[in-house]
Amino acid sequence: MIIRSAQSLPKQCRLRQADEFRAVLRNRTVFESTHLRLYIKSQMTSQECARLGLIVAKKTERKAVKRNRIKRLIREVFRKHRQAICGVDCVIQLKRSVESFNSSLIYQEATTLLDKAAK
């Protein structure tokens, strides 16, 4: 039996199917930073939580360890901000590789983008 903590991101708060990703990417409401790009789309149905999709391509970041670390950092930022942006589907894409991997840089950029989306 798997016990989920209150700190986790539940499955209903994640975009999981290709059609869900395509719908958000077609909407084209975009916020950009140096390394990240945020696509947003308001949900047609009034669901209680915002949903997140991540695009961290192998072409952009070759090392799996770095890709997974980036995804964990972005999920953490999203989990902390999801109450402020409820009713929105978000897709966050890594635009370019992070040369000298700096966790605080990615964390700060993701926080800034989600703050812009909340306004």
C-alpha cells in the first residue's frame, strides 16, 4: 500500500495525455524566461486544481539526472503555487540547457513564471 503525503502532487493535477498537452500548446498564452517557457490555458470545466505538464526534452538536456532534477524542482514550485492559479492548465518547457546546473536558478525562474500567470 502506497501512502501519499499531503506534500505530493496528485494525479488529477497533472496533464498526462497528448491531447491535453496539445490543447494547452495551441492556446499560445506564453510567458518566457531565460531557460523556461510557460504555456497556459484556462480550463473549460471548473476543476478545483490547476494541472501541470512538463516538457524536458532529451535533445535539450542530455543527462537523465539533470532532466529529472529539473522536473522535480518545477513540480515543487507548481505544488506551492497551485492555489494561486487554480482553474488553469500549465505546460512548462525547458528552452535551453542549463550550462552550470544551478537548482536555485531554475527554481527562481519557475516561481517568476507562475507568479506572472497568477496575475
